[in-house]
Amino acid sequence: MSIPSPRRIVVTGGPGSGKTSLINALEDRGFARTVEAGRAIIQEEVGAGGTALPWG
């Protein structure tokens, strides 16, 4: 008997479409998640007063 590999799901969509809410709800139900790279980059730029922001 082989052990199935973990499934990976990519969540995509436009701004405000509910991606983060969905990911948080899945995490609350015990699913593993990764850090949202884009959100981390934006938070770093805002914190540093940077200009590499999507709305800049």
C-alpha cells in the first residue's frame, strides 16, 4: 500500500474576493497553510516607508 502525497491547493482571485477569509477558514478547520508572500512583502514595504507597493 502506498501513502498518498499531500494535496496542494492554490487560491487565486482579485483583491477583496475573499481569498484570505477562505484560507483562514480552512486553517481553522485544521488544514495547513503557507504565508502569503505578497502580503508579507507589502507589510515590509509599508513598515519601511518604501515605494515598491502595488498602488504606488
